[in-house]
Amino acid sequence: MSRSPKDSSAPWKIVPQGDRGALLIFGDEINIKIGQQCTRAAAALRAANIKGISDIVPTFNSVALHYQPMLLGASTGFRQLAGEIDNVLANAFDQDAPPAPSRQIDIPVCYGGAYGPDLASVAEHCRLSQDEVIELHSHNPAYVFMLGFAPGAPYIGMHDEKLAIGRRSTPRTDVPAGSVAIANLQTMIYPNTSPGGWHIIGATPLVLFDPFQEPPTLLSPDDTVRFVPISADQFVALRGQRT
């Protein structure tokens, strides 16, 4: 059974997920406003350090909470935990001060050629030139909604409607690390070599995930990304850098 907050105007509801999980739902769309609500809620809950909650994972339009029932106490059930969550979020969303501005990260991208084998087909599908695809993809900053699919893999959007294209009909079994790919008005950057079904339009020389660094991921939810076109020579010179 879902639990709505005491304030009916609050933008979230809490839904239990089994006996040790809960989902904060902020909507059913993918847009930056809802994404920012999710990251704001996740940050507030991390700062509150509610006893028993072991992991907090923001997504496009919800926040997953994992908790350990044995740490809540015998008399503490889901309703009491949900009440604590409501109180934290009510304070976070009632603050007059706007959320802190997100980090802006420049991501150099070598578009087309061997680095972007799908650039030509994307341009043809969208009825644009390859230069127009690059311009639309790199012109405006984009928002990091979440990390998923693989460690450090960001879902970035939303792009201009002119770049509307679905996933590839046949996924690749081997997408190189650093590939910059688009689908559904979003960008995915593959942090490691892996299968993938998005259209590869370029590649970045930066390392997105390194388990020996702190933090291990280059990007985080709520970051703003600016894609910066670079040449093949610049790609080689920057290869393997973190920033």
C-alpha cells in the first residue's frame, strides 16, 4: 500500500518495495524538474542519516531506498520509517533557499569517423547534416538524471526534439569504453566495454569510472554536462584523463 505524505501538495508519495525497500515517486515523466526533485530528496535523506537506511538511489522520477528492518527496532515498521522520511523531505522542500547549483562538467567528444560510427545514420534518420547533429548535441548543457546500466554510466538529457531517434534495431555486443551514444532524446556514455543498443555518434577520451579513485565515478546525478567537440588528435592527447 502506498503512503501519501501528510501535506497533500507534496510532490512525492512513498510506496513499499518488499520488506526492506521503499520507493519515493515524484512523477511518471522524464524531465529536469522531476529529476531535480529526486536528487534534492536523495541529498536531504543522505544528510539526515536515518537509522536503518543503507542505500539511497535517485532515478529519473523516483528515489529507491534500501533499509535493514533489524536496525529499525522491533516497534518500528514501514509507517514510522515513512513518517521520518516525510519529515525530512518536508523540511528540505519547504526551504526558501533554492537548491545549490549543480556542477558543470565539460565532456570532450570526438564525433563521427571511427569514434562515431552511427553519426551518418543518425543524421539521415533525423534529416539533418552530420554537422547539425553535432551542433544540436553539443550546443546546450544537458542534465545527468541518474547512473545505471553499468557502474558510472550516466543517463543525460533531454536533447532537442530534432534528435529524436529510438534505440538500434540490433544492439551491439561490444561497445568501446568512452562511446557517446544517443537514443530517446538522451545520451549514454559507456564507461567500460559492454553490449549496448544506443546509436554511437562519438567518443570521449575521459575515464568515467575508476574503482581506485574517490569518488569512483566522474559524473553524478544532478550534474550538468557540456559536450565539447574535439579533433581526433585532441582525443589521442587527452586519452585516459579523468577531467
